[in-house]
Amino acid sequence: MKRALDSYAEAPDRGVRGGAIYDYLHLVAARKGGATRLYTLNVTDFQAFQRPGDPEIVHP
């Protein structure tokens, strides 16, 4: 199982930079928790680094 620090370290390889790391870590936590949807007001920010198998990114 990945640790948060592992996810943080792989962020640059996924194109995640700057403040987007916080969004990315939320997505990692949702994936790890088995969420099927992640609700956010910033859909495009999350879609930039979403991968197949990740929760669906949804605007509330």
C-alpha cells in the first residue's frame, strides 16, 4: 500500500506542480478509500491528473 509520501514523490511525474499537489493528494486519498466519486468545485484541476480507475470527478 502506498504511503502519502510515495504519492507526493510521484506527483512531478504525473505533471502535478505547485498548489495542485493538494488536489492530487485529495484524489489519492479518495482512490485509497475506495471512493467512486470525488466532488469538487474545481473539476478541471482534478481532471488534469486523473487516471483510469480513479474516482469520477464531479461538480456538486
